[in-house]
Amino acid sequence: MTQSLPGQRPAQEQALTGRGRPPVVVIGAGPYGLSVAAHLRAAGVPVRVFGEVMGSWRHAMATGMFLKSTPDATDLSAPEPGGRLADFRRVHGEPELTELTPIPCDVFVRYGQWFQKRYVGEVEPARVTAVERAASGPGFLVRADDGQETAAAGVVVATGLNGLAHVPAELRHLAPEGPGPDAVVSHTSHHTDLSGYAGRRVAVVGGGQSALESAALLHEAGAETQVLVRERTVLWGMPPDLARPWTQRLAKPASPLGTGWILAAVCAAPGGVRWLPATARLLLFRRALGPSGGWWLRDRVTGVVPVHTSRRVTAAVVRGPEVHLEVAGPRGRRETLAVDHVLAATGYRLDLAALPYLSPTVRRAVVCVPGSRAPALRGTFESSVPGLYFTGSLAAPMFGPMMRFVAGTEFAAVRIARHLAKS
């Protein structure tokens, strides 16, 4: 009798001994991981999902935040009708959300948890620590931090932006870093609660939704807050017009990411984006949706929180309990700003090197998009390593900006599951 490895269950033993089809391992249990797993299970493909259900949405978003997306752009992809956000609200006797109703993050988290129970089933909270190629034949060996080892027919990386937070070099050297009370610098993804900064001076660096909403929450919690924005102006979204005349609809068609022909095109045909030259795809990825704030947030920031535009942090140093920021302003003017904490709302950088669980051999075998550190992918989301798939934000340089948002789950999940079901 074959002896199973520590922590393995009978099905996993069968996978290792060849008496059953090895499972596909999905790493990540956010919108993309749950959607892919739901379609795989509906197709009869054995699947194991590792991660905390909606973990990033629970731990990398401050209490009180809202989604920037509208309700029709926040549906996870279910293999059958009944899995939309509106269905979740109806099942629980809650009113349907409209485009004029910002979606609280905690509502979205509850929706994801409901979706998991209804369409996915068991999600294992263990953290994947290693993905290696199988010693013989195709497939992978996946290790988790609870001691489990799983032979996998395929691996789907759906970890979202976890581990990809970017802090500029001018701030990166500051210590200590993190959400703790003694830290002098942190990234917005470090926080679930900003109320601990009440009474403290906080500089928020950035001009997008994360920066502006964090600034509003800090101010409302009693912090002395100001925002430093590199751009000359802060951009704000426009309130949805639910009764646009046909001329406006024709001139600027609607899409899950906003209005305009470019956004409508990349949302309607993300597969077509993949055929553009790499330079064009990266330009689209970086510029299609620039930093901006949600229309519903504007009244909480404008005239309430000091927002300084055309400001760039050029250096930072800790002096006693304070952080002194050297700031370049308009017309070459320079100033020094003393604060108690710097909150970097400076986005994320896609980098395969930030996925420590990929073995060096696997990582080296993944071909990247020229000019980036993101994986080059086939139309099935499979990388140059057979059986290794990437989805969500890591797929955006190949399939366009829709992969940065929940709206892309349908396109990705259907194609990944269909390909793996045929494998």
C-alpha cells in the first residue's frame, strides 16, 4: 500500500500514485481564483484552492472603503446563472445596488464568501510556499506551509496584487516600515484600520483612488492629513448619467471600466489586445486608466483635505520621531515637510520575482512580456511553462486593463477552465 505524505487525503494520494487525475491547484481565493475554481469544478476538473477567501479585500483595504467599480462591473464569474452580486443581495433580502450606490468593501467581501460556498466549496487556508516542476513527466509539485505536498496537473496563479505593492525608492529606505504604531512609512495595502493615526500628521503620497480615499478616512479619523500629488491636477470621475441620449452613447459608449471607444473596445475584445505589439499593450496598460478619484468621494476631499499638486518627493529622512520630506514643487520651488507618518498610495508593480513560491527553475522558464516583468501568455492564459497559468493583474499586460478589475473574471475563468478541461 502506498503511504501518503503528511497531511494528504485519499484523493491526493491517488493523484501521487497515478490512480486518479491529479488536481489543478489554484493559488489565491479572491475574485479570479474563486471564478476559475468554480468553472473548473463545474467542468469536472479536480481542483484544490489555496488561500484565504477574499483575503486581500479583507486585509489590504482600510475599514470604510468603497469599491470604485459600479455594480455591473463587480460580478464574479459563475458557471451558471444566479451568482451575480445582485443575486447575492436578493438572496439575503438586501436592496439591489445601482450605479449611483458606491459598494462598501465589506459587502463585496460577503459576496465573495457566499460565492465560494455556493460554487467552489472547500478552500484551504494554507499558504503555498513552493511550486516546482515534477521530477518526472509533466505537472508540478506544490508545497504548502502546513506540510502538504500535492502533485498538480496544472497551477493557476490568481494572487492578485498580493506582494506587488510599490513604495518609491525615495521612501523605501525609511524604517521602521509597516502598519505598526512606531512605523514611519507604510503602503496603503498594509492597513485595515486608519483610525490609529488620529492626532498625528500624515502625508499621503499619490493621486489615485487609494490615496484620496485614504486621505478622507484619515481626516475623518482625526489625523492632520495632506496629499502630495505628482500631477498638475486631480482627476475625478463623473456621476453616472442613467439617461444619456443616444448621441452621447454613440460618441462615448459605456463599458465596465467607463465610457469611451478605447475602453469599450478593450473590454469587448480583451483577446484582441493580445495581438497588439508589446509596446502598444504596455502603453495601453499604463495609460488607459490613469489615477483618479471616484465621483462619490469628491465632496469628502475637495476643500476638506489639503491636496498639493505638482509635488514630488525627492528625499526623505527620519529625524527623531519625525519624517522630513524634501518636496519639489511648481516652478522649481523646493520645500521641507515634517510629518509623523508617510502613507504611500503609490500603486503596484507587476514582477514575477515578487512571487517567492515559484521555484527559480520555474521562474526562469517563464517568458516575460518585452519591457516588463509580467508573464507572456497564450490566449488560454497559459505561460511558456506548460500547465502554468496566470490571471488577474499579472495578465493585464497581455489582455488589457480589464484584467486589473473584477470585470475580467468571466473572460479569464472561461478560457482557463476550458483549456484545462481538454488537457
